[in-house]
Amino acid sequence: MNTNTEEQRVTVAPGVRGAWLRPGGAWDGRVVLFLHGFADDMDAVGGLTKRLAEELAGRGVASLRIDFRGEGDRARTDIDSTLDTRTEDTGLAYAFLAAQPGVAMERVGVVGWSLGATTAIVVGARHPTWFRTMAVWASPTGDQWEALGGSEVGQRALREGAATEEIPGWKRITTKRAFYESFRGVDVDVELGRYPGAFLSVRGSHDETVAREIEFLNRAPGLPRESVIIGGMDHVFSVFEPESGRPARAVAVTAEWLLRTL
């Protein structure tokens, strides 16, 4: 493993920050784009995305982690993003990769966590040639307008223009009407059916959507496609219980997948 990696903080586009991590030694152009979850940042809860990026860099794969506009700060409570701004930022990140010397654009992968998984799947469906492989962590499934817009806080934001909720153990978050409206017509299962590349879904046995995992996986038309369910792991991959080994297991299986399919 090459531990001589080189990370640079970069401006991907106006308002979009990123961390560009290149292997320090020989590099064959493989690269992975990381898309963070809702109201999080590029390193992700528990630094788990950064850990995966560092693991890949040590094994010869470059990566780009980005902060989505209107989010991108774990301490931020007022959220101004939408699914549309997220997909736009992903496109800007893809263009950034295309401009980097040495990147093999036919060997680009993407990893998305939670809402980042939705973002990855939607972009992969709209641009089927962009990603050779995709790994999603704790991905939502099904109709997102129904799931998000139909929630109590979603209904309040749609009526009043904004709504604030207290998420126990995390923070108070204010979301806007535009955030929920951006999910009209978005069914993650249907979008996944339009993405042709290799596909890995990783989730914990305590994730609320685990019951639909087989149906969800079978929506992916590409090969290989695989699912890994880690016993005892929750939606945030048990990052606050590192001694359990579950977060490390998620990183390991995802790294092996990306190395195999890129």
C-alpha cells in the first residue's frame, strides 16, 4: 500500500469546495467521486468518507470529495440545497475531474451516502456513461416525493415555506419548500433502473429500508450488482461505535468493490 498520498483543498466551481486526493506514487487514472448525505460535509459523519478516500489513495485510486452548496458544513442548521442543486454540483465535480491531468474518464466511480446515494443514482440515470461503478451507503428507496414531502416536517415546509425540526442527538435543521418540491417525480428505484453500470448497495441490518433491499437491488440492470448488509449497523453505519468493527467493515467492503470494478 502506498501511504505517500497528496490531498489538496480545491475550488470545484464557485461555491463548491472539494478535497482532491491523489495517490503519491504510480497512478493509472482511476478516480472516485464522493457525494455526502443530507446536512453533512465532504468527510461525512465520523469521517468515514475521508477514511475510505484515504484507503483508496493508498491503493492507487484518486478521489474527489465535495461539499454541496447550501449544505457542506456539519454545523450548518439552515439548509438551502435542493436535489437540483445537488445534481448540478455533481455535474460540476465531474467536469472538474475531466480537467485534471491523468484522469481516465472511462474509469470513474461514485460513492453516495443516504441523500448522496439518491443524488448518485439520479445523476447516473441521467448520464449513463459517466460512472463505471457505483456504491451507495444506506440508500433511500422508492418514491422520494412521498417519503420526504409526505413527512410531517415536509408538509409543514410545503404549507409555510420553511420548517424546523430537532433531530435527537444531532441538531436542529431548517428546510425550505424548494427542497421538498425538488423531489416531485423522483422514484429512486425507477432511476436505478436507468443506470447501466456496476452497482453495490451497503446498508445496516438496523436501517429502516433493509426490508426492501432485494427488490431495490434487482432494479439495477448492470452487472455486477451486489448487496452487503452488515449486522447491527444503523443508518450512520455505527460510526459512534468504532470498537464494534462495523464502520471498518463498511469501508473495507466498499474499497474492495471499487478496486474490483473500476
